[in-house]
Amino acid sequence: MRDHESDDGSASEKDAVEVVVLQTATSWRGSQHQPRVRRSVAGEQLAHAAASQQPQMPWIPAVKLPAAALSKQRGELQQLVMVVTACISWVLASSGAILVNKHIMVDLHFPYPASVCALGLVGTSIVSWAAVRLLRLAPASGSVSLRFYVTRVLPTGLFQALSMQLGNTAYLHLSVAFVQMLKAFTPVSTMLFAFAFKLERPSARLIASVGLITAGVLAATAAEGNISFIGVTAMVASMLCEGLRLVMMQSLVSNSKRAFQPLEALMYLAPAASFWVLLIALSTEALQMHQEQHLAELAAHPGYVLASAAAGFGVNAAAMAVISLASALTLKVLGICKDIGLVMYGVVMLGEHVGHAQMAGYGVSLLGLVWYNAIKACGTAAAAAGSTLPGAHAAAAAAAGPGSVAGVRGSSSAAGRRRSTVGAGAAGAAAAAAAAAVAADGQAAAAVKAAVVRR
């Protein structure tokens, strides 16, 4: 009997265990869909005791940035992205314009430098006019008088056209690397014309810096193995025209009673330069172009024609963006780095030969160019420091110098980006130029803003 009862008891205990197991399994399956947190009284007490034993640090505030700080950080990040994008765009557009134009003249057998200049200038004229008059991307301060256009804008456009046409002529006879070395001489011609027009006072430091540039350029020229008299003469004439153009531009802006927006200034200056370069092309190149049917050969490559026109406008638009977002000094440092890159590209990709002596002379000229830009930056910073005094606007215009060609009263002038900020050499010298730019950029950017209106 007891055995039977014990059997029944064990059976009932087994049933109870199975029921508990089934309930536990069922509740576990249900917890996958509806999770439950069960905490015993003892567990809650232990958790409360542990929390009470943690050290309290009321002096450390909760890190929570206000909305204004977050918005400022986002704005600074967007500004940085825009500056970097503009700098990269300018370097690519400027280098691309040089290489595309040389390819058109040499590889496509279209040896007409004035006509090649017209591709970029006419394209820039059309796009800048459409941007100001049709799209209203920049405010127009009104129309200029005929007298002002004929006496101020057209002469400036003439020397811009001559500078570009003669520069393209040099690319027909010289290598890309050697042309970049010669362009380091541009500040010398600019300073000489500034002294002649009494727009700048000579100083011992300026004379020493341009003397160093001249010595480096002469050393690089003497070491050139494949030199062309026509090419060197055309390049020297181009730099003289460029220096005179920069001085005329400075005089135009500083003596003008109106403030030109960068895109608006481009709208007036690009057609003036286009007029002169088309006149040169029609008088010196049109007949030969028609007789040898070179125009038809160029028409068979419309991609290069569009690329040249687009690069011409892209250089000017990106340069204006760099100056507006950063400063003219930033553009100068970019020009130095761009020229170094073109020298390396000519050696590595185009197979151009650059000897050690030539590179040494190039490095010397680059050091002089860095010194020259540092002197100009110090002058611009001094103008910014005195901008609150009477007559400071005139002082800022004088301190800007032909290297930056800066406008006053909030106006933006044209700085000779392509030919006034030239140099090449070693990467260490480029780093020194960048360091000088960083040191002076913060003071100089608030003083003057310049607009580059040429390729």
C-alpha cells in the first residue's frame, strides 16, 4: 500500500516538475516577444547600496553644447570645406588651362597663340555677363561711362591681352617647366612699374628680394639646355606687360569712385581683353589660318575647344572664390605650389629635362619670391592696423602694392594671379611660403580683397 502511495507521490511530483518546466519554457518563449525584467527585493537592495557607494562629483557639469555653439561649428566646417574646394578647383583649372592650351598649339598643330587666348577670354566674357545680367549672381552697381571704359578699362585689357598672347607664344618654343621658372620674374617687372608710377616706395628689403629672384631666374636660364631666343623674348615681354597691367589695375581701382564686385569687374575687363586679342588674331593669324585650313582641323576636336573656354572661366571664378573666402595671399601661395606641381609634371609626365643647376637656380628664385610675398603681406597687415585712422583707405591701397592689387572701400580689384605668383623649387620652400601665408593671412584678409580677372 505504501509502495503504491509512494509511487503515486513520485508520479505527482514528476507531474509537478514537468508543469513547472513547461511554464518556465512558455514564459521564456513569451519573453522573446514581451521581455520582462524581474528583480528580487534583495537584488534591488544590493543595486541601491552600490549606487549609494559611488562617489558624487557635482563639480563636473554635464557636457551639453548649446545650439549656438553647434551652429557655429557647423558654419566653420562648411567654410573650411568651401575654402578647400575653391583652392583645389583653382589649382586644377589653372593647371588644366595651361596644359590644354599647349596641347592645342603643339600636339594639335594649331600654332596661333592669340586665337587660343580668345577661346578662354570670349568664354569668360559670355559667362560673366550672363551671371551678372541674367542670373543676378552678383549685384551690379550700375553701368560705367564710355569715357571711363575707353580711358581705363580698354588700356588695361590691352596689356592683359598682350601678356596672355605673348605667354602662349612662349609655350610654343619652351618647355612647361622652364616657362614656370621664368614666370618667377614677374614681381620684378611689377615692382619696377610701381616705382615708375609712384604707386610704391622703394625699400631695401623689396630691392633685395627682387634681386634674389632675378639671380635665381638668371641662373635657371643659364642652365637651360634647350633654350629658344624667341621663346625667352616672348616670355620676358609677357612679364613686362603683366607687370604694367597690374600697376594699371591698381591705379584704376584705387582712383575709381565706385566699388566693383569681383564678378562685375570680370564682366567689364574680359570683353576688353577679348576685343584686343581678337584684333591681334585677325591681323596676324587669320590669313595663315585660312590658307592652311588649320581652323577646320581644330573644329575636328570640339572637346579641346570647350575645355579651353571652360578652363578660362574656371580659373577666374575659382580665383574670385579663393580671394573672397580666404585672401589674395592664399592665392599667391597656391600659385607657387601650382607652379612647382607643373614643373614636376613636365619632368615626370612630359619627359622634360631639368638639370640640378637649373633646379638650384629655381629654388633661389622661389626663396626670393617667398620673401617678396612676406614683405607685401606685412605691408598689407600694417594697412589693416591703420584702417581706423583718417586717410587709412588711401594707405591701404598703397600698402597693397602691385602684388595683391587690392581695392579699397570694400571693392575688389584684379590681382595678377597667374603671372605674379610664380615660383618653383623644393617642397620645403613651398612649406615656408605656406607658413608665411598663415602668419599674415588673418591680418591681411580683413584689409583687402582682390579679384583675379585673368587666366
